[in-house]
Amino acid sequence: MEPVHDMCSKDSGSEEPDGTTAAAALAAEYEQFLLDIEEQPLPS
């Protein structure tokens, strides 16, 4: 048993659905992040 994984599964009752939702939200945020960068590039 890995202590880190044990903590994670103990923290959230349903790990798989939460993980999928979190991944989808992360992907959406990342896409929006890329779009924002394209619209307003950081000054170098």
C-alpha cells in the first residue's frame, strides 16, 4: 500500500468519477489558458 494513494482515496469517497471530472475541467481550463495567451501574448 502506498501512503500517498491511501490518503487520496481516503480524502475523496469516489475517486474515479472525481478524477475524470477534474481532468475534464483541467483540460478545459488549459485550452482557455492557451486561447488567452494567443489573444494577449506576454511581453518578452
